[in-house]
Amino acid sequence: MDFPILLTVIIALALIFDYINGFHDAANSIATIVSTKVLTPFQAVLWAAVWNFAAFFIAVYIIGEFKIGNTIAKTVNENFITLEVIFSGLIAASAWNLLTWWFGIPSSSSHTLIGGFLGAALMHAFLMDYNEVVATQPNLGMFATLKEAMMKVTTQDVVKFSKVIPIFLFIFLAPVIGMIISIIITLIIVHLYKKSNPHKADKSFKRLQLASSALFSLGHGLNDAQKVMGIIGAALIYYHVNMLQDPVYLNIAPADRFNYFSQHYMWVPLVSFIAIALGTMSGGWKIIKTMGTKITKVTPLEGVSAETAGAITLFITDHFGIPVSTTHTITGSIIGVGLTKRISAVRWGITVSLLWAWVLTIPISAIVAGITYLVITYFS
């Protein structure tokens, strides 16, 4: 099947974003295992990449569906999805990801992708409404026309809030859940090993970190690769429904189209998981330094606790189909192990800076995507 040029560009750009996501988020999986010197940075990224890709087989043969990809594809009302909308969202998401990577800020690749998708769709709806108001009420002034168009956008259900509200809530809930679980795990481990020889216990936890980091990398692959798959899915579904007028897709209920797509385009999830694994192998050393040492100093015991807590959180959210930030999750888990020592063990200045990056990611990505869509529309 020959795809239109823009659709081909979108698929390529989405996979590039997936690769960027991998090296941007490599720190999430390996920061603690590197900072505790269990593995060298090179060994750690290889270890994480293997488990990122292994998540594909978990999703296909054990879970049997791609819930998070489905959620991402449905964050926007399909009546306001076009290839230009998706392209603009990807441009904005890639730009923000590269900017935060350059400055070593562990922001969320997931939320920048969602923000870009929402921002471009809202701008698309606004421009359609603006043109309609101009055509039907030509005597209105510019500001009155803008106001009328904005009012129309608010009544059109552009954003699927049933999907988006949980995503927004878990910006804060994911790190809190990770923090609480890591505190519980740390306290249990400390109690169980309180009479053990410290040197032997330390060696045991270094070996256990291999398992805990593998679990977290598995959760990272399950969570993040599906997000790009969801964006590509939205583009291919638009192509079949609106451009080909494919009777197969037209006769499927909108709610079921993504599952049909994922069964008949199995190469999309496969290459999505491969791309994120390759990106993880490239690493993101600036962010690894922030995650592994600047938030709080982490011992092997605490590394096991943080990674296990992060993995549990990711598996829970994947079960419910809620896209979360692996960055937020592991950060909360690392803060949790720091709090088990004392409140001052956490470097709150760094933590507050990270919080600002998290809060600003979606709105900034949305604004950049909206402007990108405006520029594309103007020149086309």
C-alpha cells in the first residue's frame, strides 16, 4: 500500500520521536543502577534496551492488547484529527524533548506528545470555527470574530476529557504512588535485613538491582512505546476513514477501530518498541546525572526499592490504560527512598525545578503545536 507523503513523514517523525524518547528517558531505567556502580553506563543502557524491547512480547502474548496506545489515539475527538494536526503535534513534542534533553531536565516525553496533539487539534478546530464565523457573520469586527470562534470551540468536545483528565491527574499521582510504594518497600527491606552483615547485604542488593532495573525497563517499554504507536494509529485510522473511505474501517464502531488497526498493522507496535530500545541504547547522560545523584544519593538497597516501586506503578497504570510519565514515576520513587532517611536527604531545590518542568510541559507543547499548525496552514 502506497501512503501519502505526509503520512509517511508522520510515521518517520513519530519513530524518530520514539528514538529521542528512548535516549531522553534512558536515565529513568538506569540512573540508580549506574550511580550505585552495579553496571557501567554502557552495560546499563544495553540491559535497559533489551527489556524495553521485551515489553513488546509481553503486550502481544500476555496482555493481548495495547491499552495505552488506544488511550493516546482517543485523547482528541476524531472529527478534529487530520494529518496536519498530528504532524504539528509531533514537531512540537520533538522540539520540547530535545530542548529539555539539552539542558538535562528530566521532563516527560509522554506529556509533551499528548500536549502537542491536543494543542494542534484545538488550533485546527479554532481555525475552522473562525472561517465559519467570518463566512456567516461578515460584519463582525476582528475581536468579536475571535471571541465567537473561541466560544464555538468550547462547545465542540475537541478534547476527550474522559481520557485526558486521568492523564493530567497522574502527573501528580504517579510520582506520589511511586513515592509511597518505595517508602513501604524500603522500610520492609530494612526491617528484614537489619541483622544482616552490611557487606553481604550490599552485594545481594547489587544483584537484585539487575532484576529491579529490568522490571522498570519493561514497564518503561510498555508505557512509552505505546504512546508513539497511538499517534501512528490515529494517523493511519484517519487515512483509512477519511482519505480512502475504506468500508472496512467505516463499518467498525469508532471505539473499536484502534484494536482493529493494531491487529492488522502489527509492524507499527513492533517498530515502535524497536525504536525506543535503540534510543535507550544511545543514553542520555546529562539526565542520568540529575536522576542518579542530584535528587538524593542512592545505595543499592534504595535502588532496588525505587526501581521496584516505579515498575509496580507502571504495571498498575498500564493495566488501567492510563499513560503516565516514567520520569515522574521514578523521580517520585527516588524521593521516597530519600525520605526514609530524613527529609533533608532530598535536594528539594532540584525537585522543585523538576516539578515546574512537569507542570509546564503540556501547555508549552500545546502552544508550540498550535503555532506550528497555524504556520503549516498559512503556507499550505
